[in-house]
Amino acid sequence: MSLGRRLGAELVGTAFLVMAVVGSGIAASRLSPDDVGLQLLENSLITGAALVALILTLQPVSAAFNPVVSAVEAALGLIRWSEAGLLAIAQVTGGILGTVVANLMFDLDAVTWSTHERSGGGLWLAEVVATLGLVVVIFGAVRSGRTETIAYAVGGYITAAYWFTSSTSFANPAVTVARMFTDTFAGIDPSSVAMFVLMQVVGGVLALGLVRLLFPHPTHLPDSGTA
């Protein structure tokens, strides 16, 4: 698979993922203005459904949509580190593009810096947990030769993690950065981003160790881009 095609798939996939997150958040806040719980339910279901569709569609090319996932792929020898870096750039770029498009679709300014501060020990721990779980779900399937289940496993996990983590499970540096650019339901204040990303990296490192412990002898190592 050519690197150019993989970069394109990561950019497009992450853009649509963030459009789903931000767009459904805006729609939920407008449709259910007085019920935050219902807003979160709407946001989580749409995000999970979008993940299933996007992974099923783009998995034959590349469907990580997440710099932490690409970094773990590199650590496990599935792709080169240089490729992981380029994929991360495509993912962040796609995520920002997705936020801009979502804002415009709902007649907002293309960029509105978020004022939704998300800070505190509980939220930071939640991002470690959310990212650790996501990476284990993905690479547990990869290393046990069940890559056809990844779309459903990831969609289900993220839908659930919206609810069982206090941070609503960002679990993705590209998505976190992109959500700075919208002052809506899904936004995150720029001052909160660095710690979220750091905790996601910590979660990814811990998950890498757990994946190697639980799945020491991979049944099948797929071509890059299948996670």
C-alpha cells in the first residue's frame, strides 16, 4: 500500500471522525438544550457509529485516525517510525479540517477557540484509562488475528468510554487538538490540551506493555494501516 494513499485515508478518516464528534455535539446541544445527559448520549452514539463505518471503509488502506495508535503500530514493528510521524501529521491536519467543516455546517465561524476548560486529576487519569483501553482493544484484535472485529470493537468501546470515563474519552491527540477549534459542546480549551495529550501518551505506553504481556505471540501481523 503506497504511503500517499495511507496518508490520504488517515486525513479523510480523521476529518470525518471529528466532524461526527463536533457536529453531533452541536446538533445535540441544539436539539436537547436542557438535558446534558441526553446530549452526551446523542454525541456518543453518533461517534461510535461513525467509527464503525469509517474503519470498515478505510481499514483496507489505513484506519488508525490516532497518533497514539500509529505510534504503537511502529513500536510493534508494523510500520516505520518515520511513517508513524507522517501519519500523525495527516491525522492532526484532518482533525482540524473536520472541526472547521463541522463549524461551518452549523453556521458558526470556521474557527472559534474553545473556552471549555477540562482540567484536574480525575480527568487526566480518565484519559490514561481511556487510551489504554482503546489501544488494548485494537491490538488485542490485531495480535489475535481478528482484524475484522476492530471496527465494531472500537465503535463499541468508544461509545461506552464516553460514559465510564470522566473526561468523556478523548483518547486521541489528533482529535484533542482539533477540538480546540470549536467553542461548542465537544470543545476543549487550548490550555487543557497539553495535559490531555500527555496522559494519552502515557496510556498508550502502558497499553503497549499490556498488549505485549497479554498477546506475546501474535497469531497474525497484518500490513500497516489495518488497526
